[in-house]
Amino acid sequence: QVQLVESGGGSVQPGGSLRLSCASSRRIDTFNYMGWYRQGPGKERELVAFTSSGDSTNYSDSVKGRFTVSRDNAKNMLYLQMNSLKPEDTAVYYCYADGGAFNYWGQGTQVTVSL
């Protein structure tokens, strides 16, 4: 059973920064893709950013230039550095891994951006 555990969420003022972490119980270089999704209040879950096993990255237009996804294969960790946060970034952020036959989700971590 693969486990993904997120951490690093919290409350921050607009313009602030947070770094989310996702710890995997399985070697992350065995996943096709890993990424971050988020679900805001009353909204559908949406893709924020992902990185492939070949280290390519992709971002949603809403976070491009502000968020950076990265991975540390040696530590089996995925990160999301979030800068210049806006109130509309408020959401539960989920770590996701495409394992081929199965996909995996973390339990989510809350990010709240407000004055």
C-alpha cells in the first residue's frame, strides 16, 4: 500500500509564501508523474502542477510564475514552493502520484490565504 503524506500547509497573508511537502512510501522515480491538485471552497479539484519521471514540469495558468514543483528522488519527496500567494489560492492541496496501474492520493493539507 503506497502512502503519500502532505505537510506544510497553514495560514498566510496575501503575498506570503509556503512550501508544501509530500512524503512517499514508495520510490518516487517509479511513478510516471507526481503532482499537486487543489480543491477550493465550493470548487472542483483542479491540477496545479506536475512533474514527470523525466523531470519535466507543467503548471496551471493560475499559478505559473508563482509556484514551483520539485522532487528529491533520494528522499522520495515532492515539494511545492508557493510564492506571492493570493486569497484565491486558498484550498486543500493534495499530492498525487501516477503509478501506472494505480493512482495514489494524499490526505490533503489546508492552505488559507487571508488578511
